Amino acid sequence: MDFIVSNNIHLAKTVVIQSGGSLEQPDGSFMIKDEYGPLMDSFVDFETAEEKWNLDLEYGDSVFIIYKLLPYEISPQPIEIYFMMKF
């Protein structure tokens, strides 16, 4: 538990989205939306998610993610996704 807290690692139930507010991702890319707003790992797109976690994602899918918040104050909030699975 200390590892999770000290490294700012989070667990969240989220939804895969293409747009949030005035932001829209190009085809093949996506954002994640949790209860607090949009999140995004700029290194993960649909192709990467399929390769890393064997996920065939579509917009609107519910996913569980383990991630780290990156220290930038922009929207969508930048994150680094360590693990993702559909439920």
C-alpha cells in the first residue's frame, strides 16, 4: 500500500471517450473519463491497448485502469496507464 500512495498510483472505473467539452481526439486515439473529468495517456491509442492488454476497445466501453497522474495542470489530465481491462 505504501508503494501505491508514495508513487501516486490510482485505480479507477472509467469510460473510453473521443471528445470531452471542446476537446476531440482524432480517430484511433481516445481519452478516458472518470468521475472527475477527462484523462489521457498520449502514448496509448486503440492499437497500443490491443497490443499491450489484448483489448479491442471502442468509444463508450467501460474499462478499469491502474494509472499514475502526471504533474501537469492541463486538460485532459495527463496520465500514464499501467494496466487496463474491460468490464
